Amino acid sequence: MKNMSIFFLVFISILPNSDVFSQRLFVTLGKTIIETETTEPFLWIGDTAWELFNDLTKEEVVSYLDNREEKGFTVIQATIMMGGFNQRNAYGDSIFLNMDPTRPNEKYFEYVDFVVDEAERRGMYMGLLPTWANNVVDRNGRGANFNVENAFNYGKFLSERYKDKPVIWILGGDRNVQTDQEYLIWKAMGKGLQSGVGGKNLISYHPTAPISSHFWFHNEPWLSFNIIQSGHFKKFQTEIYEFGMVFQQLIPIKPWVNAEPAYEDIPVLFWHFDDYSQFGKKKEDVIGEDGLIKDKDFFQHGFFDDYDIRIEAYWTFFSGGAGYTYGNNAIWQMYKPGTRYAVPCLNFWDEALDRPGAEDMRHVKKLFTRFPLGSFHVDQSVIYGTNFLDEDNIRAIVANDKSFILLYLNKGQEVSVNLSKLVGSGTASWYNPREGTIDEIGFVENKGIRLFDPPGEFGQHGNDWILILEAAQM
């Protein structure tokens, strides 16, 4: 059998009259990256659009995807069924007929088809959740949940419908597996996604924070790669690189993606502030007539901003991650004037599209296009001296052929580097992750220890830098 080492595949689809096409994706035993059919590394830079199928019209979808394509996003994560079995889209179409999961509504899925096709036209993949976990894990007494049989059949239906489309399946939905029954239902849905005529799309599982899918499903044959959620509970989420160290020790080795880091503009520990009365406030004291937050100081721990976004993105890739998914508090819930929200917002969804953290994704893509995934590995030994596992931790990657070294300095820390890790002498430069610019430092020899001190003041908010050391081309 040809190419026995490949064990998970996604589709290939070529659009007529278009120069954009989606290539098959796969992962290979022992590799930590996702690859295309031409064995090029796939750079997962995702955006979180959980409520897209609930709330957006076709015109809004086109506007949204245009914006994300222009910024370099490659994956859009959205949930086919965020609500219950009677969920409806912006056009009033329910997902199932008579709330029966064995009777998918063709009108609803024609809209899903439209979104998937529009993403494909822009060379993007859809990371689709078949359902949010509240339809498997009933903790509110709502009933009408999946069981093992209909979960399998629903997964098979989706697999066959999207067998030739740029779709990556993501089970779960912000839930950890707590009972045997939950495990069996997710396992059945995963098998269903594999059993259809297609059955070749990549599949993973999205847990809550700070947790990884490998806790339950690493050895399941349908789990192509692992997902972590680093979450929204603190700044400097060191769990990211700690999970990176764990994944290096798992057998078999599989890629991993940080699919829900802290969202830009969301309050830190937002769930602690659901009850305004506990803080001597009324809702109208905090939320304005337009439905947006007017008293930011009410949220005592502040908000995640673009600096937090960059730290989590670079910590992910500098810890061996195959992908990172950006999120914005208004965009994940597609919050519009006069509609409901799950977490109070600073902006409406369309106003949040160009927030600084989203703009910074351009520079993430620029860096890892120049230094592709798969061409390097994590190597902390390049750092000389103490490097504690705390919020000041410096991350280092080294080219497989030793032609470059990159170090991410999240606080503008000075760093001593063992230059013997370079294959030859060359140049040192500073990469500015806020602007995507490169400033050359000068010549470096590939021997000894050298101290590098980034521009700006150590510890200053937003003063993160990437040190690039490159051997001269022979």
C-alpha cells in the first residue's frame, strides 16, 4: 500500500475558473506539523467565529471572510449547531426537521455549504464543530441531546456531505469529558465522521481551559491532532509551553493547536462578574444603552489586549505548536446592536474586525512563512543561563540544519545565546512583532556566548521582540 506512514487525510478540491484551490491536509506518524499534499507545512492561523451560522447573513459572511483573507488567516472555526436541536440561522431555517437529528434540514445545510464554499474561494479552511458540547452534556435540564446512535449517524452525514471540501472537524465545544456516556457519544461521532464516503478529514476535540484533548482521545484512531484551550483566566498563560513539553513525550507524536487562547477585548476571569449585585452594581451601571461595556473598571482584572494575543501566539509556535487561533470577544459571538450576548463586549463584531491583535496575525504569518513550520525544532539549550518556567520564560527554536535561531522575548528580556548552535557565522536582527519590521543588529560569529539586549525597557507593556540569528548562505 502506497505511503503507509500517512494516517489522517483531508480532501482536495479545485475550483473551476479560479486560481485558488484547497489542498488535501494530512499528518504523518512522528511529525508535529500538518502538511499539504505537496508536503508543504500548513500554517494554521485561525479565527474564532463560533456563532457565525447562528447570526450572520450571506452578505455579512462575505464581508467577514474578505477581512480575514486580507489579514492572512487560514482557518475559520465555527459551530454548525451552537444552540439546541431547534437552532435557526439568520434566515429562520432550523438545523433539523422537527428537532430530529436524523433529519437534517437541507435549507440549513445549503447555507453551511455557502459558507464553506466562500472560505474555499479565499483559500481558507473551515474548522467546523458539528455541535457545541451543550447538546451532548446536558447540565441545564434541557434534554434533547445526542446519544451514541444518532451522534454516529450525524457524523456520517457530515462526513459524506463535506468529503471534498476544506473542512477540519472539531468535536467538543468548551467541555471536558466527565462521564463514560459523554465519552461514548463523542467517540461515536468521531467514528461517524470517519465512516462516511469521505472519512478523510482531520479531526480533533476542543476542551475547556487549561486542558488538552489528549487527556481522553489521544489514542483514538480518529484523533488527527490535539487541541488545547489556554483560556481566559490569567495573563501570561504558561500552560501553553508546559503543554508543549508534554506533547513531546506522548506516543504517538501528533501535532497540536492552541484553538482557544485568550480573546482580545474579553475581561480576564469574565465569569466572576456575571452577578452585578455582588459588587453593589446594577447592569445599567456597567452596560450602556447601546449594549456595550461603559464601565471598564468594573472588570477588576482588566481585559486581554493585543500584547496578550502576541504572547500566546508566539509561545504556541515557539513551543512546537502547529497552529494558533486568534479570537475577539465580539466576533466569536457575532454581537450586533440589539442582540443577545454571552459575555459583555467593548465593540460590535464588525467594528472589532480590525483590532490590533487581529492585525498582528499578519506578522505571525510573515515570520513563519520565512521560517516554515517543520524546518525547526524547540531547543531551549541555546539559551545560556537561568530561564525559569514563569511569565518571563524565553522560548527558543533552532533550524533543523542549524541555519537559524529564533528567540521570543515576551518582555524585552536580555538574553545570552550559545552561538555554537549556528552552522556558520552570519547576522543578527530584531523582528518587531507589532509592525512586522526587521532591524539588523550586525555580524555574529558562530562561537561563544553573546548577550543581546532588545530595544525598549524590560517589562514595559507590549515590548516583546524576536531575535533572529542567521548563518550566512554558503
